Amino acid sequence: MQGFQAEPKHEAYDVVIIGGAIMGSCTAWWLTRMDPSLRVLVLERDPTYAQAGTTHTNSCIRQQFSTELNIRISQFGAEFVQNLPAQMGHDPRVPDLRIQNFGYMYLADTPEFAATLRANQRVQTALGAETRLLTPDQIKAEFPFYRVDDLTLGSINTKDEGYFDGSTVFDWFRRHAREAGVEYVADEVTAMTVAVDRVTHVTLRSGRRIACGTVVNASGPRGARTAAMAGIDLPIEPRKRLTWIIQAAQPLDRPLPLTIDPTGVHMREVGGGTYMIGGHADHDPAVDFDNFAMDPAIWEDKIWPAIATRIPAFEAVKVISEWVGHYDYNTLDQNAVTGPHPRVSNFLFLNGFSGHGLQQSPAMGRGTAEWILHGRYQTLDLAPFHYDRIAKGAAVVESAII
């Protein structure tokens, strides 16, 4: 529990952030940059982060979205990550990071999906992304290891798209936030007091009752439970996402892009003849918060057949590690929920990232801090992701969900 206090030092805070993983920590860090005088408390139920989505992330970033806002959010994320020392005030302790640009490769096997990739590419390139469309023959020429006879089109971008060291970014958000005076306390919110249109207090499992100016819900898959304490319905649920690291008997002769197969299974380069494979069961229900059990049948029945069909060299592989993480899955549209609640005005959302959280965290934390301090956004306008659309059932249509 390094860096965590046993209890809050004060009875009242300007900002109480529920959840100390990537979203909560980046928001805390941005607040210290914008107004160091604020008193900020981060409450984290599990200071080991053993079950946090941030811990289980595949740590990738892409610009291949279909909406301008999602693209711009990730473009800022790429800029932030690759200028981390400057973003962190030229702290000499902060390392230089780079994105390993093996890119994302979307593979379409129907005319309809190919049309979606073409439409998405037009949006992406208009915003400066270097997305290229490839025919099956072109895919085969650049990446001979793929089977392409069932494909109609591919889409790839190898600039600012691939893997980055998300754990280091997370570590420095936390470290700098604490050094700037943010308190991290190992405790859990069990209740909230709402008076008319504001949360006035949060009650902790320890029994402490803390007054708050603003509450930020950054509690990942538990976001709906946190919102319910303020009388708010939020369509967020935990859903299992499974990851395997495999060793190939015959490693590929060039890096493997993060490939999104038409089956929904995805795979990418790790290095040294090892590869990361991700997917989920065809039946994808909500699960208990503590359910992180692997299901060996998914590998045998779905995942291995899919990767071996797409890349015949993967017929002979060995699983060397595996784990389960949870998406904080937005059942409305698999996009983020941000900004204030329209009635409980000091209750802010950072929820529902549905697998995009790590790459979107720099922009989302910045925007949330701007809203807390100014009541408006000063950089990217995140209003399309506000809760109002949830209340109306008005989905943000993003066609590039994995």
C-alpha cells in the first residue's frame, strides 16, 4: 500500500475522486497542474490494483475510430505519452516513452464491413491519421503470414498506433499527484448524502463522513454502483475480457500488427516470438465484480481456431500466461460517459470506456479537471459524451468498437 494513507487528514475536500486507477489518478494529476491550491482526495478500495482494469489492460492506442472526437482524444493521448517528460514539468526522473508503431490491422470479410472501413478511413485521414486501405493481395504482399482468401479489405495505420507503456504513465500520474499534495486513501465509499441537487458528503467503509465540493465517479466496472449511491442510473456493467500470451513454434518473420479478425478475436506482437491474443465468449453477459475465472473452453473452441485460421503459423503455439480483466462496459453505446449529472450537478462521470480507457485517459482527465475548475471545456469539447445522452437513450454511434 505504498503511497496510501490509512484515513483522510481532513473532514472536507474540494474534490473527492472515487477510484484511484488511471482515470482517477490522471484527473487528480491534471487538477494539481491547473490549481495546486485544491484539496483533493482519491479513494481506492484496492490499493494493490490487483483487479483494476488499468492493471489488466493490453496497453494499446489507436486512431482508427469512426468519430472525430474519439480520434482527437487518442491523438492527444499519443502526443502526451510521447512527450511525457515535458508534460510532467521536465522532471528528470520521468522516462522518455515511445509508441511501438506496429499499428492496428482491421480485416473485413464482407462488402458491408469494407464500406465501414472506407468511411472510417475518410474521417481518420481528414484529421491527419495515416490510415491506409489494403486489398487482400496488398495485405498478403506486406504481411505474407496472413490467410487472405476470405477477406475483402484491410485498414492499417502505423503512425502513433500500437503499444505503449501504460503502467509507467499510470505510475507517474499517481506519483506526481501525491507529491503535489493529493491524498490517496485505501477505503471504499458506502453511501452518499444528496441535498437537493448536490452530493454534500460521502461515507466511507471506515465510518468517516467526508464533505465534498465535487465528486468524480472513476470507479471503473463498479461505476453503476457508485452512481446508484447518488440516486443515479448508469448503464455500466463488468464484462470479461480474456488475454493469452502465446509462444509460436515458428515465429513470424516480421512484427504482427494488432489484428482485429472478423471473428472479433485480436492479436498483436509482443516480441521474441511471443504474441498477445485477446477475446471473449460469444455469450457476453455481465459478471460479478470478483469473477476473474478463466474458461479453458473459450481458447479451445473459439480463440485458437480463429488465430490458426488467420495465421497458419499459429497452429503450433504454447500458452505461456493468461488472465481475465473487466471492461467497464457501457451497454448503451460502448463510449465514455463524462461530465456532470444534469440534476446532481457536482457529481461527475468518468465511466463506460469499454476498453478504451488507458489510451483516452490523458484527454479525459484534462477535460474533467477543466470542467471542475471552469464549468466548461477549454480544449477538447467532451460534451457529446455527457450523461444527457444516457437519459435520452441517444447513443453515440462509434463503428470501430473492439
